[in-house]
Amino acid sequence: MPIPASRFALAALDRMAEQRVRDGWILRHSGFRGLADIGARIPPA
């Protein structure tokens, strides 16, 4: 594989991994925030 092509492939994989990490972080945080919102909204039994 020519070097420019492999460098492009590595850059694409990097971007994909970065996006996946960002999505996971956002999902995790919005999930926690959602649980906290639900806990705050529901009065303690």
C-alpha cells in the first residue's frame, strides 16, 4: 500500500475513533443527566 493511502486510512480511522469516543462520552453524560433529572422530578417515596 502506498504511504499516502495508508496515511489517509489511518487519519480516517483516527477520526472515526475520535467520533465514537465523543459520542460515547455525550451519551454517557446525557444518560447520567437524564437519570438525575428523573430523580429530581420524582418526589422521594
